[in-house]
Amino acid sequence: MYLKKLELSGFKSFARQTVLEFPRDITAVVGPNGSGKSNIKEAVQWVMGEQSMKSLRGKKGEDLIWNGSPQTPRVGKASVVLHFDNSDGAFPIGFDEVRIERKIYRDGLNEYSINRSQVRLKDVVELIARIGLGETKHNIVGQGEVDRILLSNPKERKAMIEEALGLRVYQLKKNETLRKLEHTDANISQGEALVREIAPHLKFLKIQAEKAERREEVATELREFQKIYFVRESSELERERAAVEKESAPLKARLGDVRDAIGALEGEIGIQEQKLKDAMSSSENRELHDLEKRRRERERELGRLEGKLEVERERANAPKVRAVNMPLVEGKIRAFAEAVKNVISGSSDFESVQTRLRVILADIEKTLEEIREGISEEEADGGENLVLRDTEGMIESMRSEISALGESIDGIQSEREEERKSSRELQTRLREFDSALRAKQDEERDLLLHLERIKFSEERIRIREGAFEQNLREANMGERDLAGVSCEGYEAIAVDEIKRKIERFRARLEEIGGIDPAVVKEYQDTNARYSFLERELEDLKHAHQSLKTLIEELEEHIEKDFKEGFAKIKDEFHNYFRIIFGGGRASLSIVKIPVRGMTLEEAEKDFDEASERPELPDGAYYEGIEMVVDLPRKRIKGLSMLSGGERALTSIALLFAITAVSPPPFLILDETDAALDEANSQRYAAILKELAKKTQLIIVTHNRETMKCADVLYGITMGDDGVSKILSLKFEEAEAYTNR
């Protein structure tokens, strides 16, 4: 790779488009003082990223732009283009020619481009670092800077040698990696702080989310068992309702038949009684007839009372209303009045009437006493049903009355046996009818009792249905929710057991308590963020380790290459020194400069910025390069004791040694031979010819010996307009010019 061409436009004194081609190994630029020769060196230095205006002999960026003259107006921008041959692929760009351009405008704006694609300064610096060029500009030695290497501090010498050995690109990578490592450390610290901040809240949210999950599980099981319970309960109610209806239907039909039969028997009894009445037309017969009639009535009444007694006994097992039963009291009073009427009209025996009236009077007094005391039917007589007791008393009284009537009838019949013989058959039939009637009445009573029990069952079913509907509403379910629910696997579990399970699930829900769904959503978001941070931290830690490994590898590579290159430069420096000075000795050595008061990185940074060596902390150090020379026939104790020419020659020896070991793509020397005498100029020219075999040389010079070794000469002139112009001379013309 070599520098093919340099284009300047508007840069300093080169107001017009100027092109310098470098087809040969050594190109010399000659011309009078002030013609703009050094501007060529500065143009190359500037396009390669130089930021120091002091190095470019200016104060601000506008000073680099042609400012005009009376004959030539000023321009608005300056540009410099370097053309490199890249056929060997030294630049990692897929082009045989690499074009690096920099422009500056009067407003101070800088533009960089590589092969006409706009890039950053960083991209240009990294690109030229790959060919061993960089900030130290060791390949560009300006006018009066020949002893710059000699007078530089140990750290600067080391940086220059590292750059010359092509280690600058690794230094840039190392510095970039260190910055990334620093950012990674900051990100890790920030991530760990966030994780520590989130962890307690996440723990709380996790507990709440687990509670919500348990609540959801319990609620799901509760709803499942509720569905099974409702389905089972609905089926059970339907079955019981169907069973009750099935049981009550024939009973109701039979009750209708029995009541029809009772009506028929009562009608037949009326017919027979009329016949008997006709047969007993006499007063005695009428008396006997009345007694018989009253006895039959009392017997029928007795049958009704016995039926009522059975009903009341059934009702005694039903829920009791503990209060005074006024309808019952009224019924008793009517029964007492009826009994008194029957006594008055039914018997002529005074003693019998007296006895019966006393019984009735005692019952009336007892009933009045119970009314005054407010004793209910169930509480009277030690808690027995008052209606039952009264009914039993009435039955007993009725039996006594029937017995008395029977005795009276028997007495009359015995007196009139013969007279009544004709009516006995009628009476027998009547009794048969009465017996049949009582049997039907008993059957009716039994049917009514059975239907009453069925009514209790129906009421119980209605209560269960009401509770079922209420529970269904409380569970927020409808018939649609129960559709398709299967009870398979739960047939062996009783409905009551399922109900108990439901109550236990409800108790567990109460124990868990209510959970806001927003808490669960917050937990999910926070947990996702926490997981993301953990993954990021893990990635950052891996990246941190990778960066540290990369830094170690870069440092190892830099150290290894530096030691190998330094050893070669040390030997070459000694050889060139002996050639230039005709003997003597020169050496380079690596020294450790102690660091006091700060870290190594801070010390190196401050050393770069400070004019004097700073105070650095104990225990740390940085490395530098010390130079020791021993001139022939002189005793030199320090570089400061060298003369100007000796310093220039020593610096040239070191520069040539570096170039010989690690040749840069090109080397620009701006009047580095100005302080040399004729003998040293000849040795200098001879060294240049040898050095040209390894690198491309661009030399700004006034020295004839140097001009002789050049392959191409560019002459720089400046006219009255102040614009630098180029005159190119062939080698033969240059030879003639130097021999005059």
C-alpha cells in the first residue's frame, strides 16, 4: 500500500485545485521560503484527523481556508483528499483505492468521508490506525520538529513506538472496551439496584398472587360442587314432587268416590227414616222415633268427633302455634250450646238431665278459666292439646248421652215390644246404613289424614324449592349454567355431604379474603420486569466477563508485540546512530515511572494533559521509554547536553530505526536536514535511499544532497496573488538544477 495522490483545494495558500502525485519511492518538494511547502505536510496531517490548531499553525478552523488576496477572492471551504493504493488489502475495505477526504467550512463545520461516504472522525482515526498511523504522527515530522522525539517524555516515546508498531488499533480497541466495561459496570450496578428495589415488593405481590390463585382454585371447586349440588337437589326435588303427586292423585280420586258414597248413604238413611216416621205416627212412636233419631244423630256426631280426634292427634305432631285459639273457643261454646239443647229436648228423666248438665257446666267453667289465663290449646293440662282434651270430653259426654238414650229406647221398646216389632226391621236397616255411613266416614277421615300428611310433604318441598332458588341466585347461576353438568363420580356422595363441602369451601374463601385483580396484574408485570432485569443482569455479567477477557487478550497482544518490536527498534537505533555519527553507542530502555496520589489511569490522563510530570500515588507506575546516547570522542551525561545538530541526528536515527522495523505507508520529512552539514547531509541522503526500499518518502527540503536522492521533484512557487503553484521537474532537470 502507498500514497498515490494528494488533492488540495482552498487549503491555506493552495487556493485553486492542486494535485500532487507520488508515483515513485522518494518525492521531494522544494521551493523558496514562504511558498507553501509546509502546507503540504500540514494538509496531510489535517486530513488524517489532526485537531490541534497549534500543530497546523493556526488559531481557529477558518485559518485553514484560503482567505483571499487582491487578485484572487477568498473561498468558502477547504478540502484535502488522500488517495491510497489498497491493492494489498491493508485497509479492511473492499476497494483497490481508498479515498479519504476532509472538508471545513467557514462556520467551523468539518466533514469526513471515505470513498465519498460521509463518516465520523472516529472512523477515520480507526481506519488509519490499522496501517500504523495515529495521533503521535510519527510518520510526519514538521519543520523545526526534528528533535521532537528526542525532547518528548518517556510516555510519549512509548506511545509513538506503539503506534509505529501498529498497536494503536489495539489501544483504541482496548480503550473502547474499557469504556464499554465502565458502562457495563454502571449498568450492572443500576440493574442490581433495581432488582434489590423490586424484590421486596415482588415478594409481597407474590404472596397476594398465590392467595388469589388459591382463592381462584377454591372458588372453582366451590362452583363445581355448587353445580353438582344444584343438579342433584333439582333432581331430588323433581323426584319427590313426582312421588307426592303420584301418591296424592289416587287418594284424591278415592276421596271423591267415598264422598259420593256418603251422600248416597245419607240419602238412603233419609228415606228409611221417613218410612220409620210414618210407621211410628203415634205420640209414643214419635217419642221413640225422636229418641232413636237423637241417638242416631249422637252416634253420627260421635263418629265425626272420633274422626276429628284422629285428625287433631295427627296435627298434634305438626308445628304448634302457642296462642289462644279463638275459633276453637267459639267452637266449644257452640258445642256446649248444642249439648244443652240436646239435653233439654232429648230426655224426660230429670236426674239424667241434671247429671249431664253438671258435666257440661264443669266443662264451661274450665274453658272460661283457660281463656282468662291465656293458656293455649297445647299448653293446657300440662302441655296437652286443648282441642284434643275437649274433643275427648265431648266424645265421652256423647257416649254417655248415647248410652242414656239407648237405655231410654230400650225401656220404651221393652214396654212396647209388640207394638214396635214392625218398625225394628226399619231400624235395623237404618243402623246398617248408619254403620255403612260411619265406615265411609272413617274411610274419608283416613283419606283426609293421609292427604294432610301429603300436604305437609308438599309444604316441605315448597320450602326446599324456595331455598334452592335463593341459593341459586346467591351463587349467581341460572338454568343455563347447570345445562350439561354431569354428576358422574359423585353419585355415591350424599347431597348433605356435598352441601357440607360447599360450606367448607365458603369458609376457606372467607379465610383467604378478597384479592384485588389489579394486584395479580401488577404481580405479573412486576415479575416479568424482575425476570427481564435478571436476564439482563446475567447478560451484562457475561458481557462484563467477556470484556475483561478481551482486555486481557489485547493487553497480552500489545505487550508481546511491543516487546518484540521494541527489541528490533533498539537494535536498529544503535545501528543508525553508529552510521550517522561514525561510531558511538545509543540504547533504549523501558522504565517504570512511579504513580503517586491517583490511580494509574488518572495519572496517565493527567500526564497527557500536564506540562510537567504530576505527583502520583505510591505503589503504582506507568511505563515509558528512556534514551541513552554516547557520542564518539565526547562525554555526554544527558540529552540536554547535545547540540542542535546532534539532537537532530539522534532524532533522525531513532525515526529511521522505527521506520525500518515498522515501515509506515509513507513518511513525510519537512526540512529535517536543515541543521546538517555537508558530510552529514550525504550520510542522511544515503540513509534515505536505504529507507526508501521499505517505505514511501515525501521530503520537503532545501538540501541539494537530499534533492539528488529524489525520484520526483515538485517545486512550489508563489506569485503576486499569494497562491501557491506547483512546478514538476523531471529527474534529469532536477539533476542539472542541483549541479549548478
